Amino acid sequence: MMRKPLLKGLLMVAALVMLAGCGEKESKPTAEVPAPRRVPASTVKKQAPEVKAPEAEKAPPAYVYEPAGKRDPFEPLLTVRKSLVDPGEPLTPLQKFDLGQFKLAGIIVGKDEPMALVLAPGGKSYILKKGVKIGKNAGTVVAIDQDGVQVEEKFYDFSGTFRKSIQKIQLPEREGV
């Protein structure tokens, strides 16, 4: 029984609070901003062109890159080897590959001149003797012994000096027994 009057009282208080929040707020009077006036075109004055300051004339000229006598910035710092192979001379199949691409399959050492059998990357096999040209860097077979084939390469290094180096194509390690 007491619940009904309590419930009615709570509803009345809630309704009054809600109605009190719905009232209009008093706003402060704001100063009105006057609308911009239109000025007739005939009264607008034309401005004289700007006079350049003398400091602007003394400004240093824009930087211009002069490549004469300088290194090309897009060229690599180190060009490892420049070959001595004549571009007009036709290349043998052995001169189309680097020395590291060849695989030594076997060596024949006997009474006559020693020979070696190498496999090219395409799967073809070639017989090497002393004096045969091989590799991209004007290589020549210098010696064939039981351990491998020695090839002398001639090239220009990155500084432009002529160099000779001896590379060796070795037999692969034996597998199994």
C-alpha cells in the first residue's frame, strides 16, 4: 500500500526535473557584425607595380651542375674487370661462360700432352688442352695437372691497370667409397 504513494511521488519529481530542463536559456545579446559595404569599381585605385629591392638583385645565382671533369654519379664505384676480348673476334663456346660456371669432369695425364674434360652450364662437354681459350676474361689454359686446370686471365681492374691472374678449375671431391 505504501508503495503506490511512493511511486507516484517519484514519478512527479522525475517529471518536474525533466520539465525544468526543457526551458529556454537566456542568451546574451551579441554584437551584430555589419555587412561589408560595396565599393563602386570607379573608386578603386590601381596599385603601382612593385619596385624590386636592391638586395634581391644581389642574390647569388642559382646553382648549376657542371659535369666536366667529374665522375658520373650513376656509374658504379667499382667495375671489377674489363675484359680484353676483341669485340670483332667471334667467341668460342668456351668463351661465353665465366670460369666458375665450368665443372671439371676428368683429367687424362699420360705420355702425351695432358687433357681435361669440362662440362659447360648447358650440359655440353669440351676437351681442354694447353693454350685453349676459355672464360670471358681472355683466359688461356696454362697447365693441366692431376689436381685441376690452371687458367691465366688477363683483364683491366677497376683502376684501369692491366692485370694477370691464375685461376684454377679443380676436380670435385669424391663422393662415396
